[in-house]
Amino acid sequence: MFDIRRVVTEQDVAEVALLAREIWSQHYLPIIGQAQVDYMLDKYQSVPAITGQMAEGYEYYLAVNQGASAGYLALVPDVAASTLMISKIYVKHGLRGQCIGRKMLALAERRCSERGLRSIWLTVNKHNRQSIQWYERNGFVNAGALVADIGGGFVMDDLKMVKEHAEA
Ligand SMILES: CC(C)(COP(=O)(O)OP(=O)(O)OC[C@H]1O[C@@H](n2cnc3c(N)ncnc32)[C@H](O)[C@@H]1OP(=O)(O)O)[C@@H](O)C(=O)NCCC(=O)NCCS
């Protein structure tokens, strides 16, 4: 049984933070190194950080496969700009390639339709090649480089990718 459900309770938030630590430690270690992984987990994916984001309008979702957490998604709608940002989309290492990512993307597209938004965008690390290719296969195009100073002596060295939403 597979389901994607909205993150609501404190327990859900704690589950997302745990998943984030597991997935980021595995996936980003070779890309940005341990010090930046720790810094970014604390700043963006700790329980207080996620709770604060949700209070600002971030929609978090948990993908649950056979009763166990399999991945998570965070969306940020911007009605004024008619866009939806995919802030986070992560699947556990051993469960990749089973269309869980695609189902989360489909949920993002449904949210776009429901809110009448024109496009979906995200940022992805320039060296995160497999994910960039995955986004391209799923209709996103490269919209240029984005380098952001995130403090602590670290930068996010990203690409912006955009997908126009057909049903807006
Ligand atoms: C990018 C990501 C969210 C995609 O989710 P996913 O569930 O693996 O994706 P899907 O199963 O929907 O699609 C994976 C594609 O790779 C293929 N694939 C096969 N084996 C795979 C494997 N072991 N790992 C990844 N993809 C695999 C699938 O057949 C599918 O091909 P297609 O797109 O040509 O049809 C996920 O791989 C992930 O969490 N990556 C690491 C974290 C990350 O970089 N997130 C994005 C941050 S910006």
C-alpha cells in the first residue's frame, strides 16, 4: 500500500527531519561534504526549521510505502507570481526508481492545477547530475545558474529548473 499524506502533526515533522538526515547524509556527502550537510540539515531540515517553514506556508508531504516512510516533498505556492516551488523532493536510497518520485511530482502538478498556477520551479545542485537528468526527463528545463550565500561560509551552487504547467 502506497500513500502520500500531508505532514500535520509534530510526530510527522519529526519523521521528516529523520528522513532528511538519512537521505541527505547519503546523497549529499559526495556533493557538498559533511560540514555543509550538517549546516544545511540544521538550518533547513531540523524540527524547528520545518515547523517554521510550515508556519510560513510550506506544504510538506510524506510518502509512505507499506507502512514505512519512503520519501518526502515540500511545496511552496506563490499565487502572486503564479508559481509553485518544489522546495524538497527526496526518496530513500533503496526505493529509488520505483516511481515514488514521479508520484510526488504528479501531486505537485495537481496542486498547481487546483490553485491555477502557471509553472513549477526548483533549484538543484549543479553536480547533482542524476537528479537534473530526472527533472529533464520529466519536462523541466534549465533556467540558469543560481548561487546563494547561505551563511556559515557556505554557498548553494545551483541550477534553476522550470516546467510550464499545461493546465493552468
Ligand atoms: C530524484 C528523485 C526524487 C527521483 O525519484 P525516484 O522515485 O527515484 O524517481 P522515479 O522512480 O519516479 O523515476 C526514476 C527514473 O530512473 C529509473 N531508475 C531505475 N533505477 C533507478 C535507481 N536505482 N535510482 C533512480 N532511478 C532509477 C526509473 O526507471 C525512472 O526512469 P524514467 O524517468 O526514464 O522513467 C530520487 O531519485 C531522489 O531522491 N534522488 C536523490 C535526492 C535528490 O537529488 N533529490 C532532488 C533534490 S533537488
